[in-house]
Amino acid sequence: MTFWGFSKPQNGRFEPKFTSYRVSRQDNWRDLAIGYCGNGAASFTLQPDTDYELKIPLNFDSVAAADQVRVSLNSINGMFWSEPFKCAEP
């Protein structure tokens, strides 16, 4: 699949671009509004049957305070959402 990113995958690591976030507090999910600049937007293909470590920023107050979080990988084929998870304390 082809995803938006900052640079091509290297050493099994990929940093997606245009990540979307959903946060839950007291069982109420909402989208976290984040604006992105499109400069440097490029698409990169992640190979099938290959493990990748995804480098997704979670350093937002709304994310840290949430009971659960979901993040998306945005592709030219659509959005793919993670399962809900709790951010670890720093």
C-alpha cells in the first residue's frame, strides 16, 4: 500500500504524514482537529509481509489526557485507523 510520509521507509521505520487522531474521554470519541501544510508531501509504498515501526507523534495535550486514542495512516486509497490504545506516561 502507498502512504503519505516524510521520507521513504528505512531500516523498517516509517514516519507517516497527515496522521489523523481520535480521542476518547469518558466514552465519548471526537476527532482531534490538526491542520497540516502540504509542503513536501510524498507517497511511499510499504511492502507486503514486512514489519514496520511507525513513528507517529503523540505529544499533544489532548492525546496525553485522553482515556484512549486512535491514529490513522492516510493513503491514496483511504484512511486506516488503529485499534484504541492508551498513551503511556512519559
